[in-house]
Amino acid sequence: MKNMNIPMFLLAVVVILLFLAVGVAIAFRSVGFILLFLFLGFIVMGLGISLKRKKVTS
């Protein structure tokens, strides 16, 4: 069994939680929180993708 990359796993969990928070914000009809959580979700996802690319190329 391969070793699990804990930091990347936690980053993925944070992204999932942020997009779940978008769903909760939609339920509460809060446009500000919808935009905030969407923005943060895409930022964290982009960070994870860039970290993975740096790891693969180096």
C-alpha cells in the first residue's frame, strides 16, 4: 500500500468543505457568502494544482 500524502489530502478536504459551504450559503440565500466560498474554493483548488505541478516537475 502506498503512503498517503496527508497535506494534499487535507487540502482536498478543505476544497470539498468550501464547496459544501457554497451549498449551505445557497440554502440561506446569502449572495455574499456564496461568492466568498466560491472564490476561496477556486483559490485553494488552484493552490493544490500548482503544488502538484511543482512536485511532478521537480
